[in-house]
Amino acid sequence: MSNRLVLDGLEQLLRDLQQLPGHLRDDAAPIIHGAAAGALAEVKAQYPTGPRGRLRQGLKIVQRTTEAGAAGIVTSTAPHAWIFENGTQARYVTTLPSGRAKNFGSRRGAMAPGRVFIPIVARRRREMYVALADVVRRAGFQVTGRVG
């Protein structure tokens, strides 16, 4: 007894699979770049102005589209961005500064975290993941698990 397996359309399937990454990239790039630009605009609107506006001026976006895919990266180059986002702990003067004996033991207070950049970027990323899952579904794939 002999067995035989015949697959019709295999060549067409292989051609479609080879073109799939380009199609997915072309559909996903506007979503990714839009999410990054939206996050940048929202963070910039929420940041305090400050005397020099360095938090807002330090926001940068890098958007790339290559053969392999697309990327949108939002960063802050302001030197005090981490301190603004995470805050500081309470500090006390524990040594006697020269010429300033009255400040010994003074409380220097804590700065509360600003919590602007990270929550906005995380929310925008979740929204982007949901939109990208729809792109993959439209391409004929099944998306399982938690999206967003």
C-alpha cells in the first residue's frame, strides 16, 4: 500500500510568506510611529514648564523603518528627568558644613515623583499592541494571550 500527499498551491503560499514581512511592516509602521509621536506630544503637554523648560526640551523621538521592521523610541535627555519621574528621598544634613553651623541637622525634604513619562508611554504602548494585533489578525494569523 502506497501513500501519496499532494499539496496544491504550495508555491503561491511560499511567495506570499516571503512578501508577508514587508506587508506587515508597511501596515505597522504608521501605527508605531503614531504611537511614539502621540506619546511625545502628551508627555510634552504634561511636563511642567520650569524656569528653563529643560524637561520639555529634552524630549526626543527616533523613528525608523527598515527592511526588518519599524521602531519609534521616545527618550528624555534632560539631566534631571529621572529625578523628576522617580522623586527623591528625604535628606538631612549630617555633617557640619564649614561656616554654616546653623544648618546642622536640617531636613532637606523629599521630592514627590512626577510620574508623567512612564505612565503615558506605557499606556500608549498598550494601545499600540492592540492595534498591531489587529494588523496581524488581518494578515490571517491568530493572536492569543493578553494583548495590551
